[in-house]
Amino acid sequence: MFKKRKILALLASTTLVAACGGGGDDSTTTTAGTGAPTTNTGTTGTGTTGTGTGTTGTGTTGTGTAGTGTGTGTTGTGTTGTGTTGTGTGTMTPGTGTGTGTGTGTSTTADQQLRGYLSMVANQLVYLQTDRAIYNGVTLNQFESATGMYDFASGSRTATTTGAQVPAPAAAPAAPIAAFGFRIDKFVQRTTETQVVGNQTVVGRVAFDLTERAGTAGIGANEAAEIMRFVIDRVELSTNASGELVSARVLDGAQMHVYGRNAASVEVRESIAAPTGSVRLLPMSNVLDNYGDDSSVVLLVDLETAFSQAGQRLAALENIAGYFSMQVTMSPAQIVRPAEAATSGTPALTRKELIGQPITVNAQPPVSGAGISGNAWIRMYPPS
């Protein structure tokens, strides 16, 4: 059964829930090797003819480049070589013989990362509010606090939103959040004066972990803490010759892998297509109170678009609600919040490298890299 929506009192817990790690994404294919023994006949003369039987060799399955095994039988007994990858067989007749085993292995390309780093601007994360009027900002400090993030839009149940400035791209009722992103400087920052940050293209992954905080009022009697984890693979970032980040997108064939558990302990494990637009760059002209800024941009994960291909496969997760520990981790780039001097309205900020918790979803390898940890109210909000 799903939980009823309700109004919760603001909770002050700041404990973060770290996602589990582990796993690997290598996959292998094995090709059977064949042995082609050569028959030698002992010469008639002073030597006697030896007899022997070659044994069958087996190749060990592995990853990487193909292995080749060679066996050489001496007079009387021949052995079969062993291939590093695949299997090899061979038989020997008296004399000498050879058997070879060959195979091939494939390995998934590891996550790549831009040289240099992305610089967070105004200590700001960006999200879409429930009224969908315009994208709004929340400070990293607030997100990390017990207050967390709230009053954001969750997945739409219809493909359009009447009268909204930001219409829903598609029906995506299982999306826990409509959209979420990092406000960053357009240019990749060098870590050394001579570092080259232009003309880069890298491919990595972006992952979210939403785990309902234990002991909160949102977890009723005989109910489980709800969980929703997902990772979008094949996310590409590109810079131009000047080092400006000019593209963020998912490549053709990208997938979103989802794990979820609702209050009734029903678990869901699915992989669905991640359509174009699931990750993109959002201009600051779409963000509230941008003050005409054209030097920064939002690296946005559009979760309504990402979840729009799920159909009914995630129906059990459509009504998760409560106070959640929220982790966001992305592998393609480092992100740094630079130091800022205090102003009349904001305290001073120290430089902070944003390092995310490793997030593992189903059998996918853990996503590690830049990221943030904070709190969020999903589909229900504390009193204003």
C-alpha cells in the first residue's frame, strides 16, 4: 500500500545516508579456441616409435586481450596449450603436435573526467518549483542543512502544464523531482597554469540516491523506509577550444537504471531508455533572479524527461513521500565551490571540493566523483 500524503513538521536531523559501493561493469565474451595438431611420424631406424596421447587443454575466461596457448609434445607424450582467454583443445599423435586456444574479452569503458574542474557559482543549486513558474535557486548550505530542499516539483502526470512557463516535457509520474542542477561557470577552470582544458569530450554517469530518513514521522507503523536510486549512463560533456563547456547530453542508447522500494517493501529494479534532453545545459535566462548573468550556466538533470520512458514499470514508486537523505554524484567532472567573501546578506564561504558519495544501483558499478549530500522533502513539505 502507498502512504497517504500529509504535512510534516520540519525535522532537524542532518545525518546523511551514504550509498553502498562495489561491483564492476566489465563484461566478457568468450570464443572457443581450436587446436590444429600436426602429425609427425617417427623415422624408421635406430629409434623406436613413441606412442602418446595429448590431453585436452582449457582456456581460462578473462577480460582484455586474447590469449594464445601452445603445447608441444615430445616423442611419446604431447600436451595441449592453454589460452589465457577462451578454450583450446588439441590431440597428439606420436612425435610432435601443437594445440592453440584463442579468445577475446571486452571491457566496458571506464568513466572519463574532464581535465580541470567546474566552478560552482553563487553557492547555488537549481531546481523547479511546484508552481513551475520558473527555475529557482537554493544554496548548497540550505540543502546540506536539516531544512533541506522543499517546494520543488515532482514528476508530472500529464504531458502539459496549463499556464506554466516551464511546461512538463512528458508524463513522468515516477520522477521524484522534476529537475535538479548545479549553477556553474561556463568555463572549465585550470588546476595548473599550463593545463589544457579546451577541446575535450568525456563520457561518464550521473547518479541519485534518495533514502527516507529513519525515525521520521513519514514512516508509519509497519512501513519500510522508502528508497529510490537511479543512474543515467553515457552522459557526455564537451568543451570548445577556449575551454568553455558547450554541451551536456546523453548519447544514443543511454539508459537509466533504477532501484526503488516503497513503504510496503515492494522492490523495483528496472533499466529504461534515457532520452535526449535528460541531461543538458540550461541558460541562466531561465532562472529566477539571474540579474542578466551570462557568464554561468546550469548543468541540469531533467528527471521528467529521463523518467518519461518508464511507463508503468515504476508504478510502485509513484507515491513515495517523506523526508529523504539526498545524494547526487557525477563522474564526468570535478566541481569546486570557490571561496567567497562575506556580504551584508551572506556569510563568507571557504573553498570546498564537492565530493560525492559512491552510489551503486542494481548490478551497475558504483558511480564516484563530484557530488553533494543534503536533505529533501519528497511530495510533502514542512509547514511554511
